[in-house]
Amino acid sequence: MLGKLNIFVTLDLQFFAGEKTEKATPKKRQDSRKKGQVLKSQDVTSAIVLLCIFLYLTFAAGFMKEDLISFFREIITHNMATKSISISSLMELYKDVLMQMGKILLPIFGIAVIAAIGANFLQFGLLFTTETLKFDLKKLIL
């Protein structure tokens, strides 16, 4: 009668992971930073940008409401009542609409840009490199 043969083999799975077992030296870290290879979380940046925009909208909603109401009142009463439509009147209307929308939306865009720059600065400090902007064919070919 043959009994069951139980063989247990212990394997160190670290050999199969393909990951490095040693930490990077300070020189390698510095070289990677010069190349622009830094640890950055898009989630942190997005969260900070959204928080700043919501804070702005919380405090500026009253002013924006008045601007929007006056904008639509101007559009409906003044521009819709014109009897003749010409290219110059349409260009004037287009210019007025762009100016009013810019007045309402540019502060939101500005806060988003400043918050994104600030969030990235908080994550990895001041870093300016053109190494990541270099053209590389290896990245295009799959």
C-alpha cells in the first residue's frame, strides 16, 4: 500500500517578483529627481483643486449670482429686442457675452491653476526639468 507523500517546498517569492530588494542610494534618488521621475499623486492634486474651488464658490456665490442675473437680463432685454441683425451687431453681442462670461469664469480657472501648482509644489517641491519633455520614439511604438 502506497501512502500519500506530502512534500512542502519553501520558496522565496521575492526572487520571482522582479522588484528591487535594496533601497535606492541618495545619488540614484538625486539623479531620478533631475530627470523628473518623482512620486506624485494625481488624487491629492485633484482633491486640493476641488476643495479650493468649492471654498471659492461658497464665499463668492452671492456675487456670481448677481453677475449671472444681470448678464441674462442684459441678454434678454437688450439683445433680443433688436430688430435688425447685422454682422457688426452679432460681433458686438459675441464680444459682450465673452467679456461677461470671462468675468464670471476666470476667477474659478485662476483658482484651479494656482491650487494645482500649489498641490504639486507641496508634493515634491520646486522642480523644473525638461528631461521628461524630450521626444522619444520608444514611447510611441507599442
